[in-house]
Amino acid sequence: MENKKSDKCLNLFQTFVLWAFVVLSLQSCNMNTKDAVGSVRSAAGAKMGTTLTVRNGKAAAGYVYFELDTVANVDTRVTFAVDNEALEAYNKANGTNYMAYEGVSLATEGAVTIPAGQLRSDYVAVNVPAGGKGNAVAITAVAGQGGSVSENNGAFVYQVAALDAPVYEKTIKNLCYIEVNNDSPLNAGEYTLSDGKPFFDIVSVFAANINLNEEGMPYIHCNDQVAFVLEHADEIIRPLQKKGIRVHLSILGNHDDAGMRSLSAEGAKVFVKELKMYADIYGFDGFDFDDEYSSYAENKFKGSAVSGPGVVSSATECTSANYTRLMEACREVLPKGESTFGIYWYTDDDQPAGANVEELIDYAVYGAYGAFDEYRQQDINNAIEAPYAITLSGLDNKGKMIPVSVNEAYLNKVKDGKYGYFAFYDLKSSRTYIREFNQVAKVLWNGLTVEWTGNVYARTSMEAVKFVAPSDGNQ
């Protein structure tokens, strides 16, 4: 009897311990749920107050997501909403006087779910129609079950502005890459042709990077200098567009497995979504791809088993066919007419290839400056080629500026061959180029001359000053 009594007591004790464990586990879950506080944020690293621009009567878009400060043990249901009361509260707190923009709507009716164990929701598109009154929109969120909303970060505010930009057509379009680590893109807007058109048709912000995140998926990484341009898009990008100059963002490899030739099908789709959000939020007209500095170009490729599902498994799979697949994914989301895509190349295989390439890209620049060469993978229409490009920043072995070299024979080949593009690299605020630009214009644009305001901009300045030649004559 004593043994049975002892067994009964033991069973009761075990049951009590089991129930205590369940209760503690539930309490722990509730504590985690209570502690999971979230914030409304914008895609593409956009800061509060970033402007969404309705250009030439076309709708604009932003993208918001919800981020928890710690993972919840259950799903977190999030519902975003356009909130005019939140905009009024923002005005009162910040001394602004924004008026709610009319007609803004949210994709998926603003509803998303953060799965248990994850921190971030999917993106929700903020659709801004053309022609509305007002100049800002505030987005708030309600979170349930797995999280709550931070009082300090419960709303995100976009400004909204309209822009009517002129559209110019030239037989040969002129592209300029700007090294924003050193110089401002605004300098390109100070040159015009004598017929009143901009000298530069496209200005490319050089360069953001393609990198892999912790989940092994590609994303756009911006260093401090590129981020500065994005944060000041209203003062840097928009003034160029008002002059009829299209502004692109260059994408460059950055010493990991992400690259134009290495993305898996899944990785390509994820990266194209990134491009779409940067195009919409910052108003970029297109993108340039420069397939340099990824690990496969440095013989250091690790593959998907190490780097994650965003890339292919081996270096032998890093091919032009993958580059083409990336461009196909780009065109599904950013069709021709909506966005422009350019290829910067200089080796035998750093270009997409295939029967549909001309449908996928708008131009291809041969980047061995001073040389002349055609697209190597295959024959493509001369109208989308820039077989000759000039660098504007050469230095000798003593760090002195080398005079810019213009090969008139090559210029005539560009014109006579009916090539559609020409390119310059690294416009400097510390040098004068009017002589060389006139050499180019005389041939490519039938005797037109180039006019320069003489204004220059330092990298972080929005105020122009008159050019002053360096005292050492190094210009």
C-alpha cells in the first residue's frame, strides 16, 4: 500500500510540475509578445519626409514595412492605413504645415502578417495618383497578437510633389558617370548645347553596390556618399530632371557572391523588387549595371551552400545567361518606357547574351576609356551601343592631371556608324572641359558648341560657386 501511495504522490507531483511548466511557458510567450514593439518604416532606406514625385502626370509610389524590435512567438498581424490625423500630429510636433494628399491608397488594403520568429513584414505599396491636392501622406499601422506599435515610430510621412520635366531627343545620347564619392552630379547640369538642349542626356550616380544580406538574398547597399545623394534627391536629382536630364543609379559588385552573373532565379526576383522601390521612391529614370568586383571576378566565389539561396551554387554557373535572366526579371517589373537599363562592360563575358538582349537593354557602354570596341558577346544594333568613351579624370604617376584625350577618328566612327550613345566618366568640379566638350560636340552634334555657366558644386553643397583654377595649374 505504501508503494502505491508513493506512486500516486509521485504522479500528482509530476502532473503539478508539468502544469507549472506549461504556465511558465505561456507566461514567457506572453512576455515576448508584450515586448515585441514595432515601427513603421520605408523601403530603400528612405528617411522621414522623403518626397515621392509625381512626374509628367504619372502616378508615384512609396513602400512601407513594419519592423519589430524583437521576434514574437506568434504571428503578428499588421494593418497599415493612410492617417490624416497622424499627419496633423506630425505637423504640430515638427512645426510643419503639410496638407494631406488626396486619393492615396495602399496595396493589399494595407494588410500583412509577420510570421512567428521573424522581425519584418512584407512591403506594402503606397500608391500616389497624379493630380491630387495636398503635399504629404502619413502612414500608420495597427499590430495585433504578436506585437504592438511604438509610440515614437508609429507613423511614416512621405512628402508629395509634382514635376513636369522636358523631354529632349538627340540622335546620339550623351551619358556621364559621376563618382559621387568625390563630386556632385549637379555639375553635369551646367553644360548645354548651343541649341538649348542639355549636353548630357543621362547622369549616372556611380555607384551603389549589390550585396547579400544575412538571409543570403541580394540587396542594394549605399555608402555614405551615395546615401547623401538619396537623402538630398530634391536638391540633387530633381534639378537635373527639371533640365531634361535623366538620372540613373549605377549598380556595382562589392566583393561578395552577389553579382549580375551569379544571382539565382529567386535572387534575381528579389533584387528586381529592390530596384523597383529605389526607382519609385527616389525617382531614378533607370539603372546602369557594372559587373565588376563580385567574388566570381576575383576567383573567390563560395556559392549558395555558403552564401545562401540568392546565388547559384558554383563559379562555373556565373554566366552571361544569368545576366540575361536578371535583365528579363527587370523587364517584368520595370518595362521599357518606364525605366532605362544600361550595361557597362569591358571584358569578354561581363554582358548579357541571347536573342532577346536588344529587347532587354537600352544601351551598352564599352568602358575601356580611350579605346573603341563593339559588344563582344554578339552583334547588337548600333543604336544601343557606346563603343567609345572618354575619362575626364586621368592622373599620371605623380598625381598630376593628364590632359583629356579626344580621338576625333573614333568620334567620326561613332557618328558614321550611327551608334546611338557616347559616354564620359568622372566629371570633376576641379577641372575645365569646355575645349574637349566642344571637340566632341562639333563631330557628334553637327557643329553645335557647348556652353558652360562656370558654376561648380562641391560634393555636399547645393550652392554653386564660380570655378577658380587651382593655383598649381593642375586642372
